[in-house]
Amino acid sequence: MTNEHTKVRIKFSKYGSMIFIGHLDIMRYFQKAMRRADIDIAYTTGFNPHQIMSFAAPLGVGLYSNGEYLDIEMNEPMNSKLMITRLNSVMVEGIDILSVKKLPKTAGNAMASVAAAAYTVAFREGYEPDFDYKEKLSDFASKDRIMVTKKTKKSEKEMDLKPFIYELSIVNDKIHMLVDASSSGNIKPSLVMEAFYKENGEVPSEFAFIITREDTYTNIGTDEKSEFVPLDAVGSEM
């Protein structure tokens, strides 16, 4: 990276058939979109140059989102509104560019900046739980410990979810949660829901939930006084 490059953070939504497109294909899609929209994106140097681009926390296949982010570096800055217009003109249905912000030089990249993510969980028709989830959620949220088995590609481990769940409530008949999305935590909303069902003697169908990531957050301030803000709150309009 050279000092002349401008760091830019792009926020986008993902919906419709695009929720079934995986992270690697989304990355390739945006690389092509930058060229089609004539965005003056910077490239790495060397034998095999590639666009300087990094995404925040990858979204699971099948999830909707109103708050996905990627960072790029530009050779020359561009007016934010013009850039939004250019990018949206080449987007397929299912991805909308929501904001473009210039980042301060001291800002960390999108992935390293992620601290938390907010989700809403709705139920597909016919897949609602047998128990009263609105009544039971507050009891579940107030438990001292929420033990689960977290599975990764390499291992399984018992863990307490409680410290990683920052908010859990009912909003407009949907379950709202704010959970740790950092590299050290990275709690999936489906894991919270599985624990909630288990607490009430049920196992959810894999088709039961309609999950939307509402936004992705970074942590600003000090350990004594910190707060979560959306990733695009860090930058400013160009």
C-alpha cells in the first residue's frame, strides 16, 4: 500500500437469490463489478497484481443482510454518491450498494474491525416452535450460563454462549440478537437458536429460520467506556 491510496468502505445489502451465493463467488463478483463500474481501484504490485479489497465477516449461505461491508483502496477518491450510482448500475438484483465512506488512514481493515453483529430471526410459516418463544426468551436470556457444543471443521468444544450474547429480545414478533462476531468469538445466530430450542425440549428444523444480518459493528472507545457502532460510522462522505 502506498500513502497516495484512499481507503474506502462500501456497505451493501444481500437478498433474493443472491443469499445462496457463497463468499468466494461474492468476492469475485465485486472484483468484476469494480471494472464494469470504472472504479479506480488500486492493485497490488508484483508478478500477479490483484485488486486491494477485503471483506468484513463472511455471511453464511442462505442468510439475508442489510449490513455487509468491504474495504477497497483507490488511486483517486470519487464522490460517494457518484460511486454508489456507478456501482448500483452494474449490480444484479439481490445486491444493493447502501453507502460509500472514506476511511481515516488509521482505520483497521473491515475484517479486523468486526466486533459484533446484529441479527433478526423470523420463522418460516409452518415451522414455528411448539413452545411460546416470546414468553420463554427472557428466561433464556437471563440464564447465568448457556452451554453449547460449538463445532468447527477441526474440532468440537463445549462453551458458554452467555458472555458472547450482548442483546437478546423480541422486536416486532421476531427474535433480535446482538452477538460477538470477532475472530475470537464469531457466534452464529443458528447456534443461539439451537440452544434456545434445546432449553425448551425441542430441536429446530434446518429450514425453520429466516435470518437477516441487520448490521455489522466495530468497537470504539476504551475498555472502561466503549460502544458498538456500524462499520460505516467510522468513515466520512467523499
